[in-house]
Amino acid sequence: MNDATPLESGSPVSDTVTTIGHSACPHDCPSTCALEVELLGHNRIGRVRGDAANSYTAGVICAKVARYAERIHHPARLLKPLIRAGGKGEGQWKEASFEAALDLIAEKFDRAEAAFGSETVWLNHYAGTMGLVQRDGIHRLRHAKRYSNQFDSFCTNLAWTGFAMGAGGLRGPDPREMAKSDCVVIWGTNAVSTQVNVMTHAIRARKERGAKIAVIDIYDTPTMKQADIKILLKPGTDGAFACAVMHVLFREGLADRDYLNKFSDDPAGLESHLEARTPQWAEAISGVPVAEIEAFARLVGTTKRTFFRLGYGFTRQRNGAVNMHAALSLAVVTGCYQHEGGGAFHSNSDIFRLDKSLLEGRKYYDPGLRWLDQSRIGRVLTGEAEALNGGPPVTAMLVQNTNPANVAPEQRKVIEGLRREDLFVAVHEQFMTDTAKLADVVLPATMFLEHDDIYRGGGHQHIMLGPKLVDPPEGPMPNHHVIEELGKRLGVGACEGFGMTPRDHIDHMLQKRGLGDFDSFREEKWADMQPDFETAHFLKGFAHKDGKFRFRPDWTGTPAANRPPKRMGPQGPVDRLPEFPDHVALIESADADHPFRLATSPSRSFLNSTFAETPSSKAKEKRPDLMVHPDDAAALGIADGDRVQLGNSRGDVTMHLRLDPGQRRGVVIHEGLWPNSAFEDGEGINTLTGADSCAPYGGTAFHDTRVWVRKV
């Protein structure tokens, strides 16, 4: 129960008196931490802590959210609606009322629709908040107005698809079971920096059970520095490593054949296929020595309570779906799903089943309308016919919860498109981001403690309430308000789902799920939706109709959480996808002109482009730099701290070099999504990343980029 009552708006509380309010972190992170917030008055907060009563958060949150007062009370926060007064990107603005700004947006949308049809308008959004009401309500306006559909391809597709190909769904063992494991394998996620609660439970297992922590990644991350076993791969070679490990498991009698015969589709075919996938074969591809491959295989093959925590790093390579499927297959070959503290987990997204039909206006959804791939926004806005997907040019946009001028691939194309004089862009934001700088209208937005919302934790099993705890400063308005007001102005305000408050929508979702309502949830704070042990561990069968795990996936026919609509069809080179788990060289390989592979990995102090404005985060990250192996730097005649330029056919970027032996030669790392203005040429790291769609169901390979590097 909630034993501390949040302040009501306007309560006369001194800044020296602290009341504790309860919320959930809204940011794009699987942890979705339960929060305790110091409330210093009706509009000020102090420290933010993890809620110890939540069994997954367990009182631990990341440092950037702990310092959230820096962000919510930042002096550069947007407080007034702004209308462009000069050329695009010149920084000349005039203030306006919220009503006048909304009137202008509606007028421009109506004018664009009259000229080109409704599909000319694009409501571009993503995961700047993970709250269902404030994030997904934009679809209600999209569907009611018959604006272009959006295909979300940034973050999850390759990992979700690879997992679903094998297991048939997105769920798995209770992630709290990591604390009951004898071996925790953290693969494809830098949990110390991006999912701190994974480490909470893994380290508990080490302290209480003597568990080994194995980390598999492409460079010596802060997570790898805490590992007992370190597996350092070349980027995009996870599948080769997994196959060689499975080869050893079969060769040395460590595969659980009884389990395989009961729960998988073709274990004999897999074993035959893996005969040629030896450790020697994998070493040549992945760089991992034979001895390390064999030692890891024996560890997981003899440790029944092995928990494979598979992360979103799999989504960042063009062959990521294949790699995820191979890594997941390894857990099936060992049979570790049969044991508490064992199995493989990626996301619990399938277990929540909240009804968002009213929130999203599903009654008005038309899959036949054209779809725009968010990853190809640069190609869309510069008018490439394939990216426009049979529809008109985009001439009007509303951008919420995303910052495409900074976070999207092919940055030069994105900015070229946003600078078009015939394109009207409205941005609803908290700070003057790279995208907001190029807008025609900028609306100030509230932050998560200033509005009501509800969250679900893909990295755990809780549905969590985030009630309004403090009043916003004068000016900013919630996303829900903007969608509702535009709906009225655009003639759809009477459609089903409009006219409801955020609490109405939360009540509807909770009641349809049998979970009470906003008020009861405010008392309880969260609901634990974890399935029973046998369901979670697939001991009643995997989620395919026949209950069998698929070693031989149907790459173009299997349902998945974010499968492209029929109008888009399969994506990427599906003809090259393998019959069984394997290494497939779909990656952007280095060549003579581009001898390095670049990964643009998350930093500890930023979350995508969020927190790049807060002083403590900037101070900790210092400046954009490129991590280069000392031997590679020596061969290039470059010293630590030198300015370097890296580039490819998409562009070039200048930053400083930092010597770091923590990756294999030929691999360079840039951490953090810095604003474009943080680079001396005013162009960010996504100048270099590509927007090629990845097989089979789409995705963006942000860490799969070849570059050249030279001293400036």
C-alpha cells in the first residue's frame, strides 16, 4: 500500500518540508523503475529514489533519474509557445498563446490536406515518454483524421523478431529469478549504464549463491568490467559464437536431448547443421579464442540454473534477428528453462494486455493507408519515392516524444528535409532540441511528474501508475492536451476516444484488465503480472501453436510484436536468412576504404538524446570522443586527445580520440547521443549511420556502420 500521500495541487508546504510521492520512470528503458519523489511544494521536487518496496526496482535507480530535479527545474526549459519569425534554423522566434499556436497548426494541417490529401500529414512520434496515455494518444488523432500511418522501426524490431521466431512470443522467466541463478549471462546490453536493475539481481546471485556473471559484448563496457567471464566479440558475430557454443554442447554430451525432443522442432537437424560450426570456425569470425568458447560452453552446459539476459544490442546490427534467435537457441539446447533461475529473458511485453483501443482510436484505424518508416525519415522528407510508399509528399508534421534531427539515421537527409520551406513542422518539446530548432511552431511540454499516466515494464512484470505529483510551470501542457485540442480544431473532437481525460483512459484500461481503477491503483502503486512458473518458463510449451521452439524459423511467416503491415511486406534481404541458427554476414563490413566498424553505443549519463541538457550529465560525459584501440591509433599516427575525423559515404564527423584497449582492433566506439551542436561542425554521430531496412521485419542498425578514421 502507498503509505505516503502525494501533495494535492496548491498545498501550502514549505521547501524545508518533504512529502514523498510515488511514480514510475517514463524513459525509454526496460527497467521502468518505481520511484519515490521528494515533494518540496506544489511545484518543486527534490531527490528521486528507487522504491525499495518494488521487488524489481529494489530501491535502485540510475544516477541520471536520481538527479531529475536538475531537469524539471532547468532554466533552459521551454515555457512559452514559439512561432518562427525568421528562416528555418535561424533561431528567430516570437511568443504566442497556446491557443493561437494550436490554431495555426490546425490551419496548416487543413491547408496541407486540401492540397495533397490526408496522407500528406505525418504525426511523428516515439518513446520520449513510455507512458501509454501521453505516448500513444497521438494515434487517436492519426486514425480519426486518416493521416499517414507510422511504422516504428528504431529500437525493438530485430531483437523482438529474433526472439519471437524461436519462442513464439515475448515473455520469459521472472527477471527477479536472476537472483536465484548460479550463472547470469548478460548478453547484448550494458546493464550498468542502461538497465541498472539487471545488475541488482545478478550481483545478489553472486553474493548469496556464488553465481558467475558472464558478459558478452563488443567492447569493455562498465558491465563487462564487473564480470567474472568476459566474452569480447567483433560486432555482428553473436550468431557465430552461439553456434560454436551449441556445437560444443552437442559434441560433449551437454545438450539436454530429452528436453529438446519434447520442446523443439528439429533438434537432430540442428545438431547436424552445427557439425561444421566449430569453435575454430567461430574464432575466425568473432575473434573469440577457441579456449574461451569451449570454457563458456562447459560453464552453461553444466550449470543448470543459467539465466540468459538478452538485451537490445541485438537490434543494432543488420543481422540482429538472426543473432538473437541463435543466442536464444543456446538456452534451449542446455534445457535451462526447466529450472528456477534458468532460461532466457528479453522482454515481458506480451503479458500486460492492456486495451488501448479507445486511447488509440482503433475504431478508425485503416492499415491500407500509406505507412512511413520512422527510420527512413530523411528519405521521406527529401521525397524519395520508395520511402513515400505510394503516397504524396509530407508537407505537414507534428513531432512528439522524439528528436529526429538528432536521433534518426542519415542525419544530413533528415535536416535537409526539415529545412524544406514547403514543409510545416510543429514540435511539442521540453527543451529546444535539434529538431525544435528547425520547426515552425514549438509548443512547451510537461514532464512526467506534471501529468497523469500509466506504464508497463518490459524488462520486468509490473504495470505501474504515474500520477501527477506537482504542478508544471505556467506554459507547458501535456501531450494529451495537444491531441485533444487539435482534435477539436480539426473536426474529430466528437469521435470515440476523444473528450476523455487521462484518468478516464487509465480507468478504461485498468477496468478492462480487471485491475481496478486510477484511485485503487494510486493506493497499490503497481500490479505484478508475472505468469506462473510453468507458463513463464514455457514448460507448458512455447508460444507457437504446436508448443515447439523453432530452430527452423519461418522468417517471413511467423507473427511478431511489430511485424510490418501487408502493404509494406517483408523488409531487407530475407532471401539470405538461414534455415537454422547461424552467422550471416548481412552487416556493413569494413573494406579497404572504410577499415573500421563503428558502434554508437549508449552512455551512462544520457538516454538517447534525453539528459544531454542537464549539467551533471554533461559534466560526467565531458565531450564527444571516439574510443580507439591503442594499436590502431599508433598505426594511424594519432595520439590520445588528438582531433580526428571519421566518415563514410553519408558524411563525416569531427571529435577527439580517446585511447581504449577495450575492443578488438578495427572496432571504434562512440558513446552517447550528444546534441549536434556539441560537435565542432554542428553535425552529430547519426550523420554516419544508415537507414537500410533490416531483414525480415525492419529495424535500424545504429551500431553497424563502417568508417574511415584520420587525424585532423
